Amino acid sequence: MPRRITEALKSWEEAGVLAKDRTRWRIIPASIWWATWKERNSRCFESIENSMQKVKLNCILLLCFWCNQLYSNETVSIIDVLDSI
């Protein structure tokens, strides 16, 4: 288990060597961390707690949103994004 964020990112990069779309692969850690941070804030400041399924869904939706922004000239579905990584 990586002890630092830099180690986690390095191992993630190594794991994604064979990914179909390396750019999308690199966005995944940021979407996980951002969704986790948003959930943390929701719990701490709004007393709202989502299920783990909802947190995962939020992460996937965020990833798809960011990929759509990155590839704004394409129409990218959730299936397309998940299939490309």
C-alpha cells in the first residue's frame, strides 16, 4: 500500500500502461479524491451521508463529466468512458 500520494500516483501510472486511453486513466485518481472530498464536506458541514454506492456513482459521473469537458468535440457516454480505460 502506498504511503504517499506521489507513490499512489506512480503505481497508478504503472498500472495504466496498457490502458486504451491514458488521458482518461490519469483522471481517475482525481475524480476519486474529489468525490471523496465532496462526501467528506457533505458529512461534516451538511450532516448528509450518502451510501457507498452513491459515492461510487458520483465518482463515475464526475469522471464522465470531466472526460466530456476534455473531449468536448465528442459525445462520450458513461459506457464509452468506462470502456476506454
